[in-house]
Amino acid sequence: MVISVTFTWDNFVFWERYGLMKKRIVALALMLLLILAVGPAMSAANIISVCLDGRYLSFDVSPVMENNRVYVPMRAIFEALGAEVEWQATENKIIATKGDTEIILTVGSTRAHINGVESGLDAAPIVIGGRTLVPLRFVSQALDYPVEWDGSVSTVFIGQRPERPPYTIRSETINGRFVNIVEIAPGALTPSIYVANNRIASHQNMEQMVEATGAIIAINGTFFEAYGSDGYYEPNGTLIKDGKLIHRGSVGTTIGFTSDGKVLMDALDIRIEGGVNGSWGWPNNWYAYGLNHRPGENGVFIYTREWGSAVGLSRGVSVAVTNGVVTSVVRDSDIAIPANGYVINICGTEINQLGSRFKVGDTVDYRIIYGNTAFSSAVTAVGAGPRLVKDGAAFYNPTGEGFTSTRILNDSASRSAIGVKSDGTIVLVTTSATVSQLSEIMHSLGCVQAMNLDGGASSGLYVQGRFITRPGRNLSNILYFK
């Protein structure tokens, strides 16, 4: 490929600024070369998926294309096809058996044996990065599976091909912006939340997070304290995991998923109310400002094991509740979070109201009240915002959702977004744009509801073994699909 770039000088004072402009041009040229160099590696076309009888397979080593042949990890594909596999390292030999069929392959050899009969290969097994990969078509057909390659979606279909693929990947230019787009068919994959290192206030490399979850698709989630204030990388938005609220946010929009496949989206108000000794009324009622969030000067906060094994804070009055019963009360001291319970921390002016409310042996409970009651059935939810599409129309009102930062209101930056179409298709997007431009992009993609996720260096999108967009820092949380 040859690219011609022409620079004109008409708008510059040449002699006075020649040195500065020369440096800028060299930097620009180097930037263009860098984009060209890394572009293919980030292209969706390089991602090869494998679908077996309608189920997309997940590999710890990504499938690769060599000499127009798709290679996949040896053990993973044989086991997915129901075969037992043996690796004989001294001879670089692979022996796979399924029922009455035995297949013998040798790394680097184009000769194979099926039940003792020699057969020619047009692609020999290879080793990449210390891992043995085998030609997918030969292996599948040898085990009596039909194989079809669809280059339009970079997917190998083995066995019965689904009427609609579980997901599709593409990149296109929309309103002058280059956009990466992943669409997930309704009900094809199950969404879930993962918090870094399984702790709310932690952070982790997104690649490690994907490995921990076995995700097929993943995107960065809600905003968080990216610079680890006092060592805490707290999320800002609401998080629901496995039907349990594990973090309460107060601004923006939340997307939720129910067990029956419904997608919810709303500016979600959440209240946390508690009771003592079976009573939810005065004087036994209480309330919490937040859940798994560092306390302010004043307030009542609940900490569950999603926060960690201990609160890690030595302030106010802390009440440990195990299996619904108060087991200890301490003041200005750290306290362990019970495995089968939680801790209530009371600080500041609230100590006068509630500091003596809880006594060892009391029964204690709390309940979550959602402003939108449909979220009470959400299995998974992530809050961020602002809203981008509402009821089929482009929507942009960040200040009305509580956002004040210029990074949201005005700046153009790397962005991630999630939306849903009228038929339930989930749309994931990464691009570089302002939030208002992102609103138009999501609307043009046919979303009837859409919202912004965290962005900037946090923007990340992973699909089937490859990053479409790799985040520039560790993350606090991701939304992933399996």
C-alpha cells in the first residue's frame, strides 16, 4: 500500500516557524505510520470465531489463519468435538480417539492416519508460542462434522449452522467517526458483571479479567477512581451481580438484564432501608447512604464480602451482622466482614442517631428498593451514562443526570457505549467522539435505548480471543458475555 500525504504551507509563516513546523510534520508522519502499523492487528477481520452446532467456542489461544487454513488449539478442539486426546511429546505426535475412530497427527507433517489408513493433509499441525495447533477443517471432517467457512463474519461453522450467528463484528465510518461495532443476537449470550480480583475497590488488567471469566465478549463497565485514591479503585455506578446489588450509584443511567432476557434502562433511584428485631418502623428503622463505598464524613454504609474480607477503615461505629444477627460492635476500629453477612458502618453525625441502635444478639436486615421496580428482577446491571438514546430517539442531557465534568459535557475522547435494538439485539461500540456525537452514532445504528459507559483510557472491547480496543489502564469492572 502506498499512501501519499501532501502538506501545504499557505497558512503558516514559513521562515519564522519552519523549525517548529518541521518537527510537527515529522511527528504527524510518524503517527500515521504507527496507525498503519497497528491498524491490522486491531481490525475485527483478524478475529476468527468457531461455532459448533450453534455454540461459539472459547479458546485460551486464539484461532489463527495460516496459508488460508484455520488452526485451533489441539486439545480444546478435540475435546469440544467429543474426542479424547493424547500428546506424545517425544515424537511430536497427537493421538485423538472418539468411539471407533482414531486420528494420528504429527507436528510439521502433512501425513495423517485415520484408523491406521494414511491420509494426506493440505496443512500440517504447527506450534505457535509453545502451543500445538491443528488444522480445523481436517480434524472436524475426520470426526464426521461438516465444516463451513464464512469470511464475511470470519467464522468457521462446524455441524449445524444457526439461523443467526450469536454475534457479529464490523467496523464502519459513521458521521465521520470510525466505529467498532459488536452486535449480540437476542438471548444468544448471557451477560454478567466482573469486578477486578473479585473485590469492589480493586483494579486489574482487562486481559486477566477476561481470562478469569472465560468471556466470549467483554466491554469496560462503569466509571471508577482510576488513580486509586488512598489505594481504592472504587466504581461510581450501580452494579448488580447474580441478582445482588453489590454497589450503589447515584448519577447517570443503568442498564439491566433479567433472567428471561429483558433489557432495562433507566436513571435508577435506589434506596437501602433496614430494620432491627423484625421491625421496619421507628425506632427500629435505619437506612444506608451507600453499599460498598468508602464513607464520607457523615453517613451509614454497608460492606459485604464483595468489598473484601475486612472493611479496612477505622472510623465511627461498625456493626458485624452474621446470618442476620449482630455478632460484634466496635468503635474506631477495623472489623472483619462476615462470610455470611455484612458490616454496617456509622460515622459522623449519624452516630448520635444510630450509634447505640445495634446490640449484640439483635436481629438485623436490610432491603433494596428500586425506583424502577423492574430492576428488582435484574440479574445483571451496570450504571454509567449519560443516556444516548431514549425510546428510539437520540437523547443527550448529561447535566440532568448529574454529570458536570467537561470530559462528559464537551470533550472528544475514546468512548464505549451499549445499546439495545427493538428486537433485543445488544449493540456494543467503541469509538473516538464527544458524547453528543456518540448519541447520534448509537441512534444511527438502530438502538431504541443506549447509554455511555466509562471511556478514555478505560475504553476496552474484547471479542473471542482478541482486543478490538485495548484499554490503556487497569479496570475496576467489566460487563462480559458468555
